[in-house]
Amino acid sequence: MTVLTTATEQDTFELGVSLGQAAQIGLFVGLNGVIGAGKTVFSRGVGHGLAVSSNVQSPTFIIAQSHHGGRLPLIHADLYRLGGAEDLEQLGLDELFEPRGVVLVEWASRFADILPADRLNLTLECTQEGRRVVLQAMGAWHDDWLRSWLAQRG
């Protein structure tokens, strides 16, 4: 487990940019945190880092959005409004989790049992100083990727 901090919303965005710039096909990030913790700000930064052509916004009401035109495709999903695994299956969202680009899933902890076992969990926690960003790689591929990204960041 790795803990980073961001002092401002811009810092959270920039952390996402850094992750997006280093992203590889197959990167799956489960985003967690209370409403307002910065999940969408971070996701917007990832989209910027990937240079996707569309603006990354919260997909709360449409559940999932695909963003193309950048270095890699980005799938951004928000599972807040879903009731359970059967909702994912009925909507066909399980196929979004196939490694064709980068996948960001907000409220991932609600579906931890059915998300890919090899993934990066990222939790944003609000503090008086800004945000505490907890990163935990689940599986060998994401562990290697996380170590490489952290080394690049210095």
C-alpha cells in the first residue's frame, strides 16, 4: 500500500495527469471515496494525461462513458446508482472491463467481488490538508505497473 497526498483540487487533477501519461493498455483503476472526495477530478486528470479528445465528466447518470482520440482509449464508469452484480450484467458493463485501454471505475468497492482481481485500488480520503490518496495494487501486473509509475514520479 502506498499513500500520497494532494493539497488542492489542482494537485489531485495533476496526479491523474501523471497516471494517465504513464498508463498502459490493461490498467484498471477502482476509485473509491465519499461524494466530493475528488474521484471525478482525478479521472479528468487521467483523461488529460491520455490526451483524449472529449471532456471527462462524472458518468453518474449514464453509468459509463468511452473517451477516444488520445494515446489510449479511456472507459470511465460510475457504479453509484447500480444495485448489484445483476445490474452490471443486464447493462452489459462486464465487457467494459476487458483490457482495450484504461478503465476507471468510481465506487468500485461496492462491486469488489466481480471486478477484475488484478487491478489498482485508489481511495481518496478528505483531510484538513487536502486529500489522502491510498493506492493498493491487487495482482502482479498492477503491482509492477504501480512500482514503475511511482519510480517515474521520483
